[in-house]
Amino acid sequence: MKNEALLVINSGSSSVKFAAYDVGADPTFQRIASGKIEGIGGQPRLRVAGQDGSVLEDRAISLPADPARGQEDAFRQLFEWLGGHAAGRTLGAVGHRVVHGGEHFSRPVRITPDTLAQLERLTPLAPLHQPHNLSAIRAIAALLPDVPQVACFDTEFHASQAWVAQAYALPRHITEAGVKRYGFHGLSYEYIASVLPEHLGAAAEGRVVAAHLGNGASMCAMRGCKSVASTMGFTALDGLMMGTRCGSLDPGVVLYLMRALGMTAQAVEKLLYEQSGLLGVSGVSGDMRTVEASGTPEARQAVELYVHAIGQQLGSLAAALGGLETLVFTAGIGENSASIRQQVCHNAAWLGVALDEAANQATSSAARRISTAASRVAVWVMPTNEELMIARHTQGMLPRGARGA
């Protein structure tokens, strides 16, 4: 039996999140360690936690100022640390979260020069994420050219949606060029769908809306544990108000900004992706914890608008399902903000939601129901685990002999 580890990477503009999993002949995907390299391009730091959450490493590291060289050197130092703490394991493969798979990548794929080139052409569809996802792949290929790498896509879970849920009312030739609703956060929703039967039993096959509320936020309607509709569309800018992204916006606003205010396409892109959302409305921060703690009138309005947007989208998704039987909160805000959950549930009373206030206020890292027994809609908090889904997909893409079988 091979003693191997899989590494999962989620790379951003200034940080790299990672998780290492043990893989044996009967893989249970036990997490060995997880952490992040943050401050790339500034004051970089390596933080690593063990399986039990204990701190294994927390120290400043030195990186070149050039972002490309800095990222490659960051991975070099990560591999050195992992090599020194691998307990005899070898690195079998690296799995990556890649935000956009476009029309042609609806399943995980082994990275080749050709697939990497195809994914690079999708960068305009996810400008905040795709370049950093792909630069991590290139950096690791330069360091470990013989280690297989696998791309897992945030769009793939939504490929099951009907045409009508994906299409825009645009001329056919534009639709055929790939302009459609793709949906995102698919790895998170795929994990939630995988654990629904464990918690809901037969009700997992029913009408479920999952709310992935984090710095990026979206919602997904599921039936039969498959995606029926989602709030994000052609890009990860659509739908809910987010930390720094505006969410749904009349496209006429973009035309006005460019024509009447003279803003360039680049300036509009920066405004909508990086300066709007909670940050833009509150003027305080894009972090919900900071906004909720602020207490300024603008911060209170930002929270009110955030909750209002969730309520609007919840109604739309319930209509797409023909009703609602289960509501699931997940991701950073969904799992940790009792206040946001309380406000969302209060506004959803018309759907039959009745919140158990004590259960909602309780703190737990486990999945739990927070609605009353009499509630017509079961409301749950379920921790997500995108990294585990990437590890499973990555292992599944390897040749059978490389999986210890």
C-alpha cells in the first residue's frame, strides 16, 4: 500500500489556502494539516494547523517582491514544511479549486498544457479568481513537474440545471457563444448535497435551498440533491450582495457609469467587484463581523440590505422549486452569524419558517437543526467542506494503480 498524501489548493491574490489529506488503500481522506500562506506581496506568513486544530506553525516567511516569483517561492516553502512533517508520505497529487470551467469543463479534469490554455481563456469571466487559481497550477508545475494536478470547478455542480434556468433572453448567437448562467460555489453545494441524506433522510430528495454566505455569497435551489437554480449567473458578480461585490444590478447602471460618468471598463470592474457590497454601503468593511460590530447608521443599512437581498432571492428559488421544505445555512457568515440567520428566518415566515431562537444562538461546529418542530420548513446550519470534495475528485482522477488499489 502506498503511503501518499493529497494536497488541496485554493489560491487567491494575496493568500494560498491549503489542506493535506492522507490517502491509503481504503482512503478515508483524513486531514493531516491545513492552513494558509497569507500576505503574499506584503508581509507573508505561513500558518499551519493540525487535524485537531492545534497550531503546528505560525511564522513570517521571506518571499520575492515579484508576485509570480513570490507565489512559486511560497509553494516551495510549503512543500519543504510538508516534506518535513509528512511522516514518510509522498505527495501523490495536487487538487485545485478553479472557479470557472466554462461550457467545456463540467467535470474535474487532469491538468495538461492544453487544458491550462483553455482555462486561461476563461479569465474574463472570473477576473478576481481565475488568474490566481491558474498561476498556482503553473507555479507547482515548475516545482514538481511529475506530480499530477487536477482542476475542480465551482461551476460544475450547476451543469444539471435545465436550459431555461441557464439561459438569458439574448440573441441566439450570443447564447451559443457561451453567454449563459453558470452558477458558482458548486464545490460547497456538492458537499452539502452529499451530506443531506445523512441529516434529512428521505427529505434530502425534496425541495432544498442552500445559502452559502461568506465573503462571496450565493444560494442554490436543489431537488434530488441536484442543482435546479442558483443566484449567481454568467460571473460570480450576480445575485446576492457580498463582501465587496454588488450582486444583482440593472445593466443600465453600468451603461450610465460609462457614458454619463466617464468611467472606463476597468474602473467599473473594480467598482463592482472590489468597492461595493458590504464595504461600499457601510463605508466600514467588507467583513460582516466588523460591519455588525460597527453600529453606524450606514453599517446597519448594509446589514439590512444584505438580509433583504437574501429574502428576495429565497423567494425566487422557492418559486423555481414550487415550494420549500428545507433551508440550509453554510459558509462563514451562514455558519457563524446567528443574527443574520435570525433576520433571514424572520423575513421568511411567509414560507412557513419558524426559528428556534435557542437552537439558533447555540454554538456548535456540527450540523444542527435550528427551526422549531412545528416549522413547515426545516432550517439547518451545516458546515461546508469544499477541500474534502476537491480531495475526493482529485483521487478519482488518478490512475487506479496510483490510488493504492
